[in-house]
Amino acid sequence: MSDPSGIKAREYALDALVRINEEGAYANILVPRVLERSDLDARDRGLVTELVYGATRARRACDWLVDRFLFEPVEPRVRAALQMGAYQLVHLEKPPHAAVSTTVGASPKRARGLVNAVLRRVAEAPIDWPDDGTWLSYPDWIIERLVDDLGDDDAIAALKRMNRAAEVSTRPDGYVQDRASQFVVAAVGAERNELVLDVCAAPGGKATAMAETGAHVVAADRRPKRVVLVRDNSGRLGYENVAAVAADGNQPPFRPRRFDRVLVDAPCSGLGVLRRRPDARWRVTEDAVDRLAVVQLDLLTAAADLVRPGGTLVYSVCTLTRRESLDVVDSFTDRRGDLEAVPPGDPWRPWGSGGMLLPQDQDTDGMVVFRWKVG
């Protein structure tokens, strides 16, 4: 149903923003459910997605924009309305009369005067951002870590790129998958009739892409509910050469030296995929980086024993920290003297003995990959 005023779409967006802000809901799960229950047309569905994802990414910036003109706390729905209005005014550069009036119309009646007054001040006042964290709208620790690890120019460019919505990339078989993940699959190099293990496979994007080559893929995940996702995706795409199994990557129930190729696409802080997970920047904590690096090293160490002599081991993470990439690999290779590094080449930029893709390099997710031939 069309919503000429734009108010109804903004009411749906406000509902979602309140749940994300106050209840910790995941935007990428919540928004599709909200839209499924709505009667909005395609244009207004796109507007809801843009407003929720955008205002969530820009939460810190939007709060600073409105807090200059607030003199006491406001209730969560009013806060969300102000964030949404500020996002439209400053980030989308909507005409003030349209952005303000539609946001006011979607706001709680008792607060419409306040929302109107604050947003009109936001529209008129000059902006002098106090620091990088505020205008880029990230926690300070993320900016500081990436600047330390990547250098100022690359870090800021990556953070700016991840404030833009991700382009939809669809494989020939119809599966939606970012091209960086497809580049990881290409680095694995699975071939017809080979036996390949994907250690942390859910939801099955890389496993099904490897199956498309004709390889026999064992897609493992330690959580049975996520194994169902792999099974459903491979079945929907028609890949009968994917065996989805529940298995703990730290104690894999497979015969040693059994697989031609093993992929460890490890759990990570996800600092390379913040463009498609708008709330993740506010959810991930600094201590998670060190904690996950331990998990990654354990998974990689266990997986190496499963590769046959002459086979290929690949490690990938969708993050950009040294701690979860170069440091993990240094610790791992210190333990193994039978590995020959095989750099991935284009489109990866060199990163130690492996490769890195920054979001601005190929307009993809940020990703790191390392590849070895096992002796």
C-alpha cells in the first residue's frame, strides 16, 4: 500500500529503532520481519530499511546533533524519532520541511512540539563535529584500533565506506553473497570430486559456492540449529554434494589427513562487515578481539591436522585487526613447520603472508585470508 505522506513508513521505522536501541534487537533480523507484517509498497519498504539501518549506523552522530538542543532526558521513542530526523536532515540531506514534518507526524503526540523544535534547530545550526568518533559514528576504540593496525588513511577510508549501504551481490545460482566471500572461495580453489571441509560453515554461503565446483563438501558447525540453515540453503540451491553436520571445530570428529582442502572461516569481531550489520559497531566490545583470537588459533590448529599431505588449508576472517589475523597466523605457523604459504594474489592486497581486502578496495566487505600448502 502506498504511503504518500511518508508518515506510516516512519512509524514502522520508529518501532524498529526503539527495539534495536532498547532491547538489543538485531537490525538485519528485525527489519525483514517488520516489513513482512506491514502493508507498505516496495518504495516505502526501502525507506524503512534506509532509515533504520542509517540511523542505527549514525546513532552517535545523531545523538550529538540533537543533544545540543535537549535540556533533559527524553523517552526512548522520542529519542529514536530525533535520531531518525537528524539522520534525514544531515546524512540524507532531505529538505528540512519534509524531514521535520514527516518525523513529527510519526512521533508520539505529546512530544511533537519538542521534536519539531529540536529538529528545526538541527536543520539551522552549523555543525562543528567534536572528534572523529562522533562524525564517523563509531565507538572510539574501533577507530583507535584500526588506525593503529591499518594506518590513518586506510582506517578512515574503511570506516567511511562502511557507513554506506552494501551493494547486493548475487551469485549465478541465486544466492546473495558479498564478493569478498566469493573471493575467499576462489582462494580455497576447490575442484571437482575433491573432499573439502568447511569448519565453520553456517549459514552455508561458502560451502555451497565450493559445492558449485563439483567438490564434495562437508559443511560443519557446532550448533545444530545453524546446521539446519546450511542444510536448508544447500537443499534450496539443489546441491546434493553438501553434507551438513554438527561438529565442534576444536575437537573435529574426522579422520586426520583426510581432506583435500579445509577452510576455517573463523568467528571474529566482524569489524570488516559493519556496513551490512548496522548495530554491530555498538554491540561488539574491545575485549572480544583478544577473546576471539584465542578461539581462532584453536580452530586453525585443530583444522590443520585434517588436511592431507599436499592439500590446502585456508584461514579467513571478516575483520581488519592485526590481532585476529597476523598475530593468529604468527602463533599458528610457529607451531607448524610443514606449511608453505601461498599468497592469494589479486584482488587481495598483501597482508603478511596472506591478503587483505579493505571495504574501499573493491566495494566489498573487509576480509583477510591466508592460504598454505600442507607438507
